[in-house]
Amino acid sequence: MPISQQTQLISHNIVLNRGNVEAKRAEIKAYFNQTFDVYEALFDTLANDEAYYLRPCSLRHPLIFYFGHTATFFTNKLVLAKLLPERIDPKIESMCAVGVDEMSWDDLNDAHYEWPSVQDVRNYRDQVRAAVNDLIDNTEFTMPIDWQSPLWPVMMGIEHERIHLETSSVLIRQLPIESVVSSELFPICPDQDSPAPENDLLSVSAGDVVINNQDPAEYYGWDNEYGQHQAFVQEFKASKYLVSNQEFLAFIDADGYLNDKYWDEEGNRWRDYSPVKHPTFWLQKDGEWYLRCMTEEIAMPSSWPAEVNFHEASAFCRWKAEQTGKPIRLPSEDEWLRLRDFSNAMEYQDNANWNLQKHASSTPVDQCAAGNFYDVLGNVWQWTQTPIYPFDGFKVHPLYDDFTTPTYDNQHNIFKGGSWISTGNEINGHSRYAFRRHFFQHAGFRYIESDASVQTEFSTYETDSSVAQYCEFHFGDEYFNVPNFAKTYANYAIDAIKADADFNQRNDLRVLEVGCSVGRASFELAKYFNEVTGLDFSARFIRIANQLQTTGSILYTIPQEGEIMDFKEQTLRDLDLEKTASKCEFLQQDASNMKPIFTGYDMIVAVNLLDRLYEPKKFLQDVAHRLNNGGLLMVSSPYSWDETFTQKENWLGGYKDSQSGENVTTLETLQNLLADDFEMIREAEDIPFVIRETRRKFQHTLSQVTLWKKR
Amino acid sequence: MPISQQTQLISHNIVLNRGNVEAKRAEIKAYFNQTFDVYEALFDTLANDEAYYLRPCSLRHPLIFYFGHTATFFTNKLVLAKLLPERIDPKIESMCAVGVDEMSWDDLNDAHYEWPSVQDVRNYRDQVRAAVNDLIDNTEFTMPIDWQSPLWPVMMGIEHERIHLETSSVLIRQLPIESVVSSELFPICPDQDSPAPENDLLSVSAGDVVINNQDPAEYYGWDNEYGQHQAFVQEFKASKYLVSNQEFLAFIDADGYLNDKYWDEEGNRWRDYSPVKHPTFWLQKDGEWYLRCMTEEIAMPSSWPAEVNFHEASAFCRWKAEQTGKPIRLPSEDEWLRLRDFSNAMEYQDNANWNLQKHASSTPVDQCAAGNFYDVLGNVWQWTQTPIYPFDGFKVHPLYDDFTTPTYDNQHNIFKGGSWISTGNEINGHSRYAFRRHFFQHAGFRYIESDASVQTEFSTYETDSSVAQYCEFHFGDEYFNVPNFAKTYANYAIDAIKADADFNQRNDLRVLEVGCSVGRASFELAKYFNEVTGLDFSARFIRIANQLQTTGSILYTIPQEGEIMDFKEQTLRDLDLEKTASKCEFLQQDASNMKPIFTGYDMIVAVNLLDRLYEPKKFLQDVAHRLNNGGLLMVSSPYSWDETFTQKENWLGGYKDSQSGENVTTLETLQNLLADDFEMIREAEDIPFVIRETRRKFQHTLSQVTLWKKR
């Protein structure tokens, strides 16, 4: 299906929340076929079939994989969504599904791959195209097209292919020049000689960045684009132009690649590993610099943007800061968004070098203005300092739970703006693509001057399975209609102190929670108490409580079935705990050997603690002097004595006494141990709790609570 | 508190279910004080304080322990029952609580015991006596006095002391003769010379033995006496007299102790261990036999009953059978009870040599008639072949959960009838005392002639914790209002086959349950299906199912808190499964590798099985040909995949497919694997189940059930 004119490459994002069904059906069908066309046209830049089987990079599959991959993706997602009854070509699909990213040496063993022929993949693509066309023609759907719509997986397949249109163009750019041919559909920019402009720093006024993107939205989006985000960005200066090859050359000439002080630790590791001490698409021949474009090698176009990875961009900024004495650095995602707002860049997008609407290459950095700035959108992507992180309210789409979640690891940095070949979702104004910091794309950078600090560590998914289990237990869903346990017992404690004549007139009360785990009850206690100290033996648990207090949110994954995970986010705000959280302090501490400093409390709460201590008696014998006169002690436990945690000789109950031969229950021992210092002031009662292990498997337990008043 | 007249030794059982409170209070008070008096009077037969510290037997504590023990028992139980606020003398109580039975060498290390002085124990006994008197005077109670009554632990202490009155008299009988003195309160029978009568076998007609003893009962009882029991006893002959010393001498003279053929395996082990080849209380001096009584040694009284342990009694019977050519043996408990009924022995009890009402020793075997028989009650206890076992409906009393339960081990045989020093509960007509078969008491035997077989193996408490957990899961209580799971899914299966037009007119249906565990669902299926095959990989589980089918009941213990156990009994009758149980067959079998014979079923049920198989796929691929045409397959699982049971490569779901990269759920794999042979005929649904781990800790799980019809 040849494309004869360049204009046929240009596409437009489909509006999914407005319009009528049949018009939308036709629009999506055209968009789908155009996407398939453009993708196939891109592969026509390979010089011959052999080129499909060359590795563009030692850690990547050959292009034949990517040629088959985008069609396979359609099949896989449509089968998963039960829109296709069965696979189309299981053999090709088994070869072309997995392995998009860098792989380990093991996985790249050629003996493991019997790649299909190019013609076989073309035939397969035709079959998939026919199936998807048939599906678009015949699937019933309603407007808007949202996450639940049967057309969502179709849009997902299309936008997935558009991502690969760009990343494949990068891989093609990495093939030997003999293996590629230029194409009139992908014409290089002819303006290769103009001098680079002198860069400048222009002010960007302070302002708020506000994102609130909900399903159903106007355009197709990946999971990471949804949710709420708000930030105030202080005034800064941003470079008027992207950093040009000429501007970057000064860094090279200053031996910037040879000086470790311009690189951070990870950057230096990459620098040590990489044999090439210049941008990856640069070549030096006879002392002259050349630039490898997608299908051409040209004399270095000084005025085009420098294309580098994050490490190179950051090193340049450190050098530039040293040179200028100014706080030069890469922008954060928020700062970049503020620049886009400030420059009204979206208004200038028809003039941007993106969406294949100008050239199949970069253009000089001074051609596409947006206000006083240039190339805010398009030309090449612009690295930011911000690792990708989820917005509040983030959820995975069930058909693609690993699109973003594996990249919430503080190792994938966001770049913004888009390149000449960015299309579809990539340029809809919401997208947030992130790559490993050493990756190359059609990506460069713009620097800014600002003394504001930038957040570069975000909470990642808690994958420690027991910690994640407790995150869900404290902050997650309720199961079997059993109310949240931590909230319930915190309220029991609050009720108790409110009912106590010694304390109910006071608003300066201090409470100590021993065994606070990930902190939910302590946060609840802070709604009433003036000061809450939460202690836990486990630093892993305390870390979560501290993270919640500091950042307001946690992320974790819990098993659904086997290794299939649910991805969860919890925020203090959603639980109405945000305003009082600052009254809490969380510390790691051994309950059987607590420091003297933890004293002077009006109430002490110890829930699900005793039967996990190695010396529970010591805790109980030691607890009275930590309370103020008349203070309350709340103890709760399921009495699940287990030698894993407590040697049998230290159990408080659940055995026959060696002297009397009589059964000793924990409640009796509690009464004996606490009798001298305390009066038991309520009947013991059981509070149920449920801990999820998988979607179908739970622990369901009763914790017996007793309340004591210091004499 | 001296007792001047023998009549003061005689007591009468207290009727607990009739009478008015104040009269009963006085009666119990008198009974208590009389018990304390008699017990102390018994110890007056010790010649001096030193005698209290001698070991009557190398494996037993000295008498000083027992002197303090019965008072300590009062304290312990009354503290446990919260009737006493605190211990009376913790030091004495710590020495005198534990160690009633034979002990290991380690536990008898003298260095571990600093026994109190006799006077200290006397003082302690006075303190306890005062406390109990005070308690009887002041405790509010109502009639009847039942298990919940505050006077029950008082009665428990009294009857406990009465047991020790007898067992201490045996220990005193084992002390050196120099260490004991005779007492006018405990006069030996003067008739020591009369000749023994010739024994005879008299007929006892067939009849039913019926026991139905419920709380509140007429008299105080130990846990093992309560419940229901019914048996038909066929006609037999019983010896008119207990076996006399003279009759037993013939066995000794025939070298019965030297010939292993008269002894069973355990008996021979005891015989090898024991240096003495005659009854333990016999002595031989200058070729003449003497008998050691409690405080005297006398020339062998030929006409008194021979006192032996179970092994000696059994050996005598084997020898006697050989001599006579008749099926001579010891009676079972039921046969003994039938003899008591037949002889109307309870009508003659005022004439029996028991309750200290005649002598403080045996009497000739031909003095106390009951109908045509003698000594059916009293004189010495009579060994039976029956190991103690619980009646249906057995429950432990919470204040004394180890009175009987440790003896439900087929190693403690019941003896019946009572001895001259048996009082109180021992002679109330309900009691069932059992001792290790090598133990000596004031016990002998009566033999019977019968060709009926005797049950000597009873089900014991299942203590394998996982098996016991499943016994409770299948047959025990419901928790959190979740209906019994095995019954629920069996009913799902029955509903399914009833709704199927191919099967709903038939009454010859065969069902196979794979993974039947301890069998509850198979028993439930037998209510509708004509033939039920239950298979499980675990022989431990299948054993329980078979035991239920054979005996109708199971016993097991499950943890309450720590090592404190609940004792449970379940019967098929209570679950209305008794009548159809014979339609079941239970076999051990590997579901991943089933024998070809298991075929031709109309329905196959596999619940909570798949995720515990090492090759679940093999089971599913193999299952269709085992079903008749149109047959139903019911599969249910929580999909709790775990590498402990199933290697990851064999999981049916819960992973990302290595080829497509997509999540694979177990349900999808089931659909794929079964698609060729089956049609899925119902929507998948979750059935909840709860497994108790302790009184407060449970697993709460959802099992997803799917129903398939063979094409």
C-alpha cells in the first residue's frame, strides 16, 4: 500500500469523547490504516531484506522483530479483550511479542530465534490489518470511547504502533548506512548549513501547573497520563533555543566527556562503559564532524539540536554552570510544562517540527518559534530531570498493566516536547514518555537557570511482599465487610480517652503506639491526640509511615493470582489524614527494649504486638512507668503464639503451666502482669481483621482488646 | 482431726440434681471435710515422717507429694475458676501440682525437689481446708449443681482427692513394711485362712447395654462418663467368683510367667522388664507365699482375689483357655456392664466390699454375692479388655481438659467394679477408670467364656495438626457465618447433575471426587449419587475418611491458643450422613497420574485440587475420558499457586506468558485446556471457605467454581 505524497504521513489525533458512532468508526478506521501504512513505509527505508535481520544495537532485536511486533500486539490485546476469537499466526506471534527493550545477552542468543521471513511478516501484517478493519467495521460501541470501550484496545494498538514508528526510526538510524536507503516520503531537512544562533536565557514567570486528566478524556492516553497533579513553579530562566550541535561542541572541545566532575555517579558508569566520547549519532572523519540521520550521513549541521542521552545533557549543564557561574540545569517536568504554558507553545504547534509535518529529520533550532522561545514542541525530545512517577489517582489499564508500572523505579526520566516523527498520543499534550537515562532517541535538551531544587526520587512500588501486604491491610480495601482494623482500634483508643474523666477536658494529650507497623492507626490517632509517637521494630514498616508523612502517598503491588499483581496507590488525603499527619513521629524501636526517652504519655497503644515480641513480658513490665498518672494502656492481640517469633518459655499464654499443670491463657497472664500497676477498665472484646494474601486468599483473625488504667 | 470410729470413713455420694441449696451446702461441706479427714487418716499409716520421703516405686514421687497434691489441686482449680483470689502457698503448690503418674528418670532427679516438711504440708492442708470451707459457706449457687456451677470445682477437688485416697493406699502398700503401721481405722479382713471356692462359669443372657449420661446428672462425674453409648452383648458365661489367689497360683505353678505364648507382645515386653515372676504383692519366704496388704504382710490368703495387672490377667486367661479348650478371656467393658445388669449387682451394693464399709483389705471371693455371682462390685477392681474411649458426645470440662483425653490412646484399659477403698465417684455406677496395662492397683479380674470378638482399638485423637485442621474444616463448626464448604460444593454438584437432562431421570449415577481430603463432600455426594469414589493423594486424609466410614466417628484436637487445645468429636450420624456412607469408597491416589480403573463416571468433582498438584495440566488433559458421554466436570480452586506444590512452569495461571507477555489467568487456561472436550455450562462463581488455625486465627478464601459438560 504505497504512499505517494508526504502529506499522507500527517495524522490527527482522534477525539474520543465527542462525535457520533459511525463517523468515529470511519475516522478510527482511517487512522488505523494510515498508521499501518506509515509504519510499513518507514520499513521501506531498509535497503534490503537482510537489513531486517541486523541488530541495530548489541542489546536489541533486529528490525524484523519490530516489523512483526506492532501487529502481534494488536492480536494479543484483542484476544485478551476477547474481541478476537483466536490468534492469527501463533508462530509469528510467539516470536514477535516479547523483547522490545534492551535485553540481556542470554535472551539474545541467536539460536533461540528463528525469525520469520520479511514476506511472511508482510502477509501476517495484512491478515492483522484485515482482522482489525473487520473488527472496527463490526464492533458495536457507544460514545464516548473510554477505558471500557471495545474500541479502546484498537486505539491502544494504534498508539502502540505510533510509538514504535518513532523508536523504529531510531533503530533504523542505528543501522549501518549501507543498510538503509533514503525515501522521498521521509525527506531530510535541506537547511544543514546555516549557523547556529547564540543561545540566551529568557525569563519564565512563576506559575501553577495543573493537571487533571480523567477517563473518558479527549484523546487516547496511556495509564501514566491520568490523574491529578498540581505544582507551583517559581520563576526561572530557560534557554531560548534547544542546545545546538555547535553549542554542544564546545563541551566536547572542553574535554567535557573526559572529566568525571561533570557527570553524576550513574553518568560516570555509563561514560566508563561507553567507548564513544561524543553524541552517539556523531561521526568524526578526517577531523570533521558528521551527523548520522535516519537514512543519511551529512556534514555536521551546527544549527540542528544536539541529540544526546540524559547523562550527556546533564554533564553539559554542569559544565555550563561552571562556565557561567549560574545554576544551569535541566528542567523538571513541571518547569517544562510551565515553559509550555508560558510560551503558549500549543498555539504554535502547526509550525512545530513534529507529526512528520516538516521533515524526516531535525531542523535548525531557530526556525520554529513559540513566543520568544523556539522548539518548545517538536524537533527533538527534551530531557527533564524528573523520573516518571504516577499522578494521584493513577490506575493501570487491565489490558496493559505493564505499560508504565515497571518504569516507576526512579531510573526512567521523562522527556517532553516530541520529535519530528512524534505523532498521535505522543503529541496530544498529555503524554509522558520516559526512558532509561542512557537511552538514545531523537532527543536533546534545553537548559534552564534556576536555584529551585528538583525532586528526583519518587516513591516506587513497594514490592517487599510483606510490607505491601501491610500497606493494603492498613490503607487499602475492606474485605468480607470487615471494617478497616487500624482505624477501628484507633477509634477505640480515642473513645477510651474521651470517656476518661482525667483526660477528656484536655487537648494536649500524647499517645505512644508501639508496633505501629506502616502507621495507619497512628495517623488516625493524630486526629484527636496532640502528639503521636509510632514505634515499630521493622525499619521497612517505619519507612512506609515516614514516606506517607513526607509525601502523602504510597504505591505498592499486591498479588492478584500467582505473580499477576494489582497496583495500588494510597494517599493520606483520600483518607482524610493529611491535615493532622504532622502530629506524628515514626521511629524504629525494639518494644522489648525501649529507650528511656519514650515516656510521659497519656495513652499507650500496643496492637498485634505481644505475640510477635521475643520478650513480651519485658514490654508489659516496663510499660507502666512510661505512662502519666491515670494513663490508659490498650493492648490487643490474637494470641497467635509461634516459636518463630517468641520462644515458648516467653509465651504469655497458650500452654500448661509447668508447676500447676493448668492451662494458662494470655488474658490471665496479662491480668497477672498488669495487676500491680493497672486496673482493667473494660471487658475484653474481639476486633476482627482481614489481611489479603491474594485476590482470593485472606487471613481473617480476631484480636482481643483489653483496656487498662494506670493506678 | 482424728477419726475415732470406722463408720466415720463411710461416705455417700452427693445427689447434685435435686435438693435445696442450703441443705446441699451443708451436705457438700460435710462430704468435703470427711474426705479431707479420711485422706489424712490414711497417711497416719505411715510409720514416721521419713516414710513420707521414700519412693514407693522407682518411677513415682514419695508420699509427701501426694499428701500435698490433693490440697494443691483444690487451690489450682479454684484459682482457675476464679473462686479463690490467689494462691495459698505458691512454694508448696509449685512442688505438689505435677507428677502424679509414672515419670521419666530425668524428672525424678532428687536435686530438683526440695520437699516441704510433713508439718508444713499439714499446715498447708489446714489452710486449704479453711479456704474451701469458707468458699462452700459463702458461694452463691443454685440447684442443680452442673458443670457451670461454682460448686462443681469444689466437687471436682473432693472426688479428685477420693481417687488419690485409693491410689495413695496402693503406694503405701508398696512402701517397705517397716515404714507403715496398721491403724484401727483401716482394719484388715480377719478371714485369711478359709479355702478358696472352686470357680465356675455361669451364663449371662444376651442384652443391650445403654448409657445416656448428660449434664446435669445425679452425681458428680468425670468427662469420660458423659455421652451416649449403646451395645448389644451376646450371651456369654462369666466366672462366678473373681480369680482367687489359689486359682491364680495354678498358673504360676504351670510356669505361666515363664512361657511367652501366654502373653501378647506388650505383655512379653513387660514380663522381660519385670524381675518378679509372680503378682507384685506376693512374697515368697522359705517356700511359702505371703501377701503384702496395705500395712501388713500375711500368709497367703488363698480365698482372696488375686491382684494383678492387665498383662498378668490376660496371660492367665490364655493359659486357662488352653487348659479348658474354651474361649476364656477378660470381658469387655460392655460385657462387664451386662454382667452387672444381669446380676442386679447395684441392688447388692450395701453388701459389697467397697466404700471402706467392710475392711481395709480384700475379703474372700465368696462372701459378697450379687445374684449367682460374687464380687461383681467391690473387693478388687476387675480388668477389662477395653481401652478407654469417649462416648458419643464426649466433651472435656474446661477446668480439667487433661483428665481423660491423654488416655484416649488405646494404651489405658478400663477396670470396673471398685475395690474395698473405692469411694465417691468411683462407686457411683458411672465411673470409668483406666490405667496403663502394666499398672498395679487393688485390681484383679474375672474371666468370661465367649467367642464374641472384642474391640481393642478405638479411634484416638487426631493430633497431626494439618489433618486435624481439615477434620474441623470438613466436619466442624462454621466460622464468620460461612456455610460448610464441603457440603456447599457437594450440593452444587448435586444441583448440577439434577439440572442436567441427560442424568436427572437416573438413580444409578457414579461420581468421582478427586482430592476428597477427609471426605466430607464425598459423604454428602452419597446422599444423591449411587456410587462415590473419593481419591486423595494424602493417605493421612484418606485414613480419616475411611475411619469415619468404618466407625462413624472421628476425634481430633485443634489449637485454641498456643498449645491449649480444643477436643472435638464428629459423627456421621450427627451430620445425617450415616445411612448413605456405605456408597462411598476412599482410596489413596495421585491425581496427576491416576490409574485407568477410575473411569466411567457421570460426574467428576475436583475442588481445591489444581493448585496443589505438581502437574495440574496432566490431570485436566486426562479427565475427559474418565467421564461418560455428557458427563459433568466440576472444578474449583482459589488459584493459590505456590512453588511449594507446583513448579512455576506448571502453573495454569498467575503469570505473564513468556511468548505473548500477557497476563495468563487460571480461568483462561482452564478454558483453553478443556475447550476441546467440554463446554462450560455455568458462569464461574466464588464459593467462600474458612479454615480455623486457632480460636482467633483463620484462613478465609474464595474458591472459584466452574462447571463443564463433556461434549
